[in-house]
Amino acid sequence: MHLRTWLRAALALLATLAAASAAPGTLAASARSAQADGLRALDGEWIYVEDRTEGRAIEEQQPSMSARVKLRIEEDAFVLVRSDREIRMPLDGSATDVTWEGRVSRYRGAWKDGTFEYQVEFVRTVDNAPDGSIPMIRRSFRSTDDGLFVSVVVDPPAGEESVGLYRHAEDIALPAPAKAAIGDLAWLAGSWVGTRSSGSSIEERWSPPLGGAMLAVSRTVNTSGKMVGFEYAQLGEPVHHHEEVARSPA
């Protein structure tokens, strides 16, 4: 009887020791799996939905980044896909230097507590002169059931945080069609000019409402005076099936 009791105690002790020795490896594998799943959830193209910055007045609300954010997750890197380039940040925390508009920017990111966060440090100009006019920028990306939260802080930790909510296009519910006439937007006619934080300017010119439509042309000019983008736009009333639409002769 005493021998069987001793054997049971010994086996229980061995099982406990085996579980304890395996626990660190199991926890590490679980953490790697959670990181991989969290990063994959960031992949894709995201569209700005709502400003979630705490305490921000409605007239000041805006996207924390651009209206569209495209991300690609690779096995060993987080890739920010921009219209002019791709910025690839290794997941091991090593730095990526990018030369843009005469400045060298250093990107460095890492995954932590369910969030991918990276910092952009403007290290020098192309002639190696120090450039202290532009502060550091910190951005973080976190996927939730509500969508992707993108946080931006300029000159952390002193700068104010801006938070935007983004969703995939298929996850954005379309609003009910509004009943309106193009004449309701007569206030939009004319020239509109704005300046971004980078110093580049955006100019739009809208025609008066006529014929059920308003037309516009816009351009974006960077700080060196070069046009870097342009767009043609149209606002129009819906055309019903019983209406005839004028067409140019073939």
C-alpha cells in the first residue's frame, strides 16, 4: 500500500515538473501566434470613418492619417503602402531610412500589447545638415471589432494625440439616400484653398450649380512649388429612368 502511494506521488511530481519545463515554450508559441493573428488583422485597405479624438470639437475633426490607409503584412515586416512608395518596417525593430523631399526619415516599428507602433524621426537633410524644424511622429495601429484605430502623435510625448477610426469598404454601412437638389450646394461654388501641416497647398475650384450638376478641378502643390496631384470632380442629382440625358453625337 505504501509503495503504491509513493509511486502515485512520484508520478504526480514528474508530471508537474514536465509541465513547468514546457510552460515557457508553450507561452512563447502562444505569444507568437497572437502576434501573427494581430498583424494579419491590420492587412488591407482602410477607409476613414470617424474622428475618435477625445474632446475634439466637431469643426476640428479630421482623419488621423490620410482618408485611405493601405497596409500590407509580410512574414517579417509591416509595410505602409503609399501612392508614391512603399515603406517597409522590419518586425525586429531595425530601422528603415527613406529619402523624401530632400529629407532623410528614419522609420522604426514594433509589435507590443496588440498594437503595431512606429516612430518617424527626421534625421537629416540630403546635404547632411541637421534639420530640427520637423519633430518626431509616432503612429500606432490597433485592430478591434469596431475597426482599425489609428493614433498619431506629433512630437511625442508632448504633442497631442489624434485618433481616427477606419474600416474596410465592405464593412461601412451606406447611409439612406438624401433628398436634395444641386442648388442646395450653391455655397460650394468658387475657389477653396487649404494648407497641410507639411506645408503643401490644396486648391479647388467649383462651378455654380447648373443643369443638375457642379464640376470642379483641384491641384496639390508641395513646398517646392511642384504640382504633385490633381483631380476632376462632379456632383450631380440622380438621373431617373424617365429622364433623357443629353449625349454628344457619335
